[in-house]
Amino acid sequence: MKIFKNKKTLIKKLNGDQNLSFIPTMGALHKGHLSLIKKAKKKRFKTLVSVFINPKQFERKQDFKRYPKNLRKDIQILKKEKIDYLFIPKFKDIFSFKCQNKVFLSNFSNKLCGKFRTGHFKGVLEVVSRFLEIIKPKYIYLGVKDFQQLVLISEHIKKRRLKTKVISCKTIREKNGLAISSRNKLLKTNEKKIAIKTINFLKNRKKKIVLKDINSITNRLLNFGVTKIDYIKIMDIKKLKYENKVKKNCNIFIAFSVNKIRLIDNF
Ligand code: AMP
């Protein structure tokens, strides 16, 4: 595994090789990230993982500061996975050049998390579009756990006619049902129990949930100890439209906080 800490050396090494599978991450790697890497490795293209905590996608400095970090362990994990390239850029590597493609942010960015995290998706797209310009990968691997991010990146790629193909990857969960997330590491034992209870409550009722029940469900979850619920929505994942009940192609989307740890999921 070759490690690149700046853009120049990476570009030199890649030398225009576009047969690359790219897996962008913010580090603190876990089994969710590994599933993306393992899927990419099956393709027999060179795998490039990035670890970059993008400050532009955090609305609050505090949130950015306390985001879990463990670069030494990340490097060990990635070496074991035998990925080809690890890119750990600095802020200026990503943001100091003039981008060829303006970020395209579709109206879908105003739904779900977009309503609650001002500037978040713009920040995500700014960094991903720059990564795509530097690396020009054949494939980019993205998790369905961050469904809205996956859709917005796909829409940007399509609109700007980039050649990169998006490969969506299913959500990896702990045995208890909770989607694995770097942020789970910030939860205390009791807070984690509340998060698990919340997800399982919704998962078990998924098919029966209708719009008019959302208020009572919200109250129930607050009683479990959830501190805040940004939204619980039923959405058709093909049409990207909110629905009143769970029909074919519908998922439940939730964003909630336990103490100050904000979690998202969809199933
Ligand atoms: P992050 O480091 O949180 O920015 O995530 C990097 C990539 O891993 C994104 O495409 C996420 O959607 C994906 N990812 C995060 N958690 C999971 C999970 N539990 N299962 C599958 N993919 C995930």
C-alpha cells in the first residue's frame, strides 16, 4: 500500500491511470467502510481509499473537532486489506486549485438532512467533486446508509457528465440492528442502547407506519431517551418523493440525536 500525503505526488504516481476504484472516507474505519473496500477489490481495479475529514460539511466547529480520528489504526486496517493507494490530503491539497466543474446541487438537497444541516451537502459536494477531478476514478463506492449523499453525488456526476460510475453499497449493521457508524464510537453504553431501541422500534413496524402515526412514534422515541428527532419520513427511493405510507420502493428515513450525537439511518 502506497501512502500519499499530498496531491502532487499522487497525481504523479497515477500518471493518468483511470482504472481506479475510489472509496472516500472520513476515517475511523469500521466494518461499513470495509464492506465498500472489499466490494471494490473484487473488481480487480486498483483501489484508492481517501481519509479526509472535510471541515466544510460540518455546520459546527465543535462537531468537526470531536469527530472520531484514529489514523494509525486506519493505516493498519488498510494495509491488511491490501488496498493499493491511501490518500491523506491536507486541506490545501483539496481546496487550493480551481475546479473545472461547478458543484451541481439538485433540489433533493433541500429534503431530509438538507433541511436541518445548512451547507452540509454543498460541503460534501465541494470535496467529492474535487476528489473526482484529482483522481478521475472509474468507480466511486458509496454507502446507502448515507442515501441522500449518494443520490446527490450521483446527480452531480450525471449533470457534469463525468465518466465515474457510482457503485452503491448496502448498509452494514451490528448484530443488534444499529447501522455501523464512526459516530457510534461517541455514544456511551446507555446512549447506544437508546439508539438500538429506536432503530429496532421503527424496523419492526416499518410496513405498518403511516404518516399520521409519526407524531405518536416521535413521542414514543423521545420517551426511550432520544434527545431530538430531526425527521422521520417515508420516502420512495426511486421517485425521491415523500409518501404517506410504506409502499413498494419506500424506506423509512430517520435523523435523531442521543445526547448530542446525531445519527441517521434508512431501511
Ligand atoms: P464516512 O467515513 O462516514 O464519510 O463514510 C464513508 C463511506 O462509507 C460513505 O460512502 C458511507 O455511506 C459509507 N458507510 C458508512 N457507514 C456504513 C455502513 N454501516 N455500511 C455501509 N457503508 C457505510
